[in-house]
Amino acid sequence: MSARITLPRGVAMAQQTMLDRDVATVQQPDPQAAASSEATQDAPPVLYRARAQTLPRIRAMAQPIPALVEPQRTRPPISLVRVAPYRPRDRERWARRVLNIAVAAVGLVLASPVMLVITALIKLTSRGPVLFAQARVGLDRRSLSHAGGNTRRHIDQGGRPFTMYKFRTMRPARPENQQTWALPDDARVTPLGRVLRQFRLDELPQLFNVLMGHMNVVGPRPEQPTIFVYLREQIEGYQWRQRVRPGITGLAQINQGYDTSVDDVRSKVRYDLEYIRRQSALEDAKIMLRTVPVMLLRRGGW
């Protein structure tokens, strides 16, 4: 038993039109045969091909069948630039920041009488300003993995520069003088400044930097921009110190004195990186407590 196939009406009409189009040749009389009957009887028939008519467009044939049309695959758009968060994120827990702000506020209240005395002594013993302001390299807020676009600045300073304040312990220098480290027997240090440096009292104004958000009480010591660029080229991993806020004291400061050479800095970088790996509010509290005997016993100060 054979199955009967029923075609759609539009397809059937199209096939019928195509059959009518292929018409066989037809016989038409010659135009001059009407003048003479004899010529008509003797003349052979002339064959003409029928003229095909244009096939009208059928709406059913103009529409594609979805099942027979291969769907076009659309690729998802590829973004070459990833949009960074609107604001950079700090890499420290809020508990550490709250602890450092609280200690700085309490320290300013307790140390205010001492700071007033130091201010008066500086004005009486030497000419120049009481405070020494200097540019230092601060926190590097650039994200490590979710950065968008070109994250490098035109001049990569390693972090956001800020102004750090200290009690002036040296004679005023000229602006064109090159930035250098202080030496143990540096002639630029005043007699009062030498005492302040031994007890680390010249760092007390940096408590204001903590309240302004530039520093923490505990963290790697900030460096001058030109010296930072030089040390970054000399010491591997030196720039990683900027992933946390710089501090007044730190693990390197309670274990080692002032810097006098690149080797001293290289040794301190190991302490700083160790602190960054295990940073916490409890670790900051331990370092703060260990800083007190360092100041009173004048360890590492000159």
C-alpha cells in the first residue's frame, strides 16, 4: 500500500505553472500564405517556439522554511577592557584601621604636653620651622587582578604621594639639595635633634598623618620618591611594601635601627614582607607594645 503525499497548495500551483511553461513547439501559418492557395498547399510548415511567461511570485515560496534554514550562530561580544570598580579598595581589615585611629587619637592627647615642650625648644635652639614636611610614597591602591585598562601611571611612583610631618632635627637645607640618608655623625643634625632622634620623639607629628588617612601607627616606613625609585631597582620585591599603609613603627623598626645603606634596607624589606603576610589587629597591638621599650632604651636611634 503506497502512501499518498499531499503537497501544499502553493507548491502545487508552482509545479503546475512550471509544466505549462515548458510548452512544446506549435504550428502557425506563414503570413504570405493567404495570397495564394497553391502556395499554401505547397509551402512547408514553419515552426515557432512558444514564448514563456514570467512565473508570478508566490508568497508561500518566498517564505523560508525554518526547519531547512541553518540558524546563524551569534558569538558573544568580547570585551578587551575590563571595567574596574568605581573606587579602589584598601587591602586592610576595618578592625586594624579602627585600632590605629584610636591609638593615634589617644597618643596625641597623652603626648600633647611633650609636643608643646619640643616645639618651644626647637624655636629657642635653632632657626627655621618647627615641623619638617617632606613628600613620601604612600599606599598603592591599584588592584592586582581586577584592574581595568592601563593601570600604570605616566610616572609610576609606586604609590600615592603624601606629605609626612616630623619635628625638625636638622638645619634647614636648600631646596636644590639632593635627597640623601642621614648618617650617625651627620653635621646637619642639631644638638636637640640628636636627642629627639635617639628617643624617636621626632616622629610624634606623624600621628596627624594617621588621622588624615595617609599612614597607620604600624606599617612599613614610607620613603622619599627619588630614593624609592632607586631602591625598587636594587631590591627585589621592594614595591610590595606599598600594598599596605605606611606606618610610624613596624616589625622592621623594632628589630633594626635607621637605614644607612642598601643592605640595611634589604634586611628591613624581609621584615616588612613578613608583617604583610601576617598582618592583623593583634599583630599591630604586639608591635605597638614592643615599640615602647625601643623608644625608652634608645635602641637603634642616633
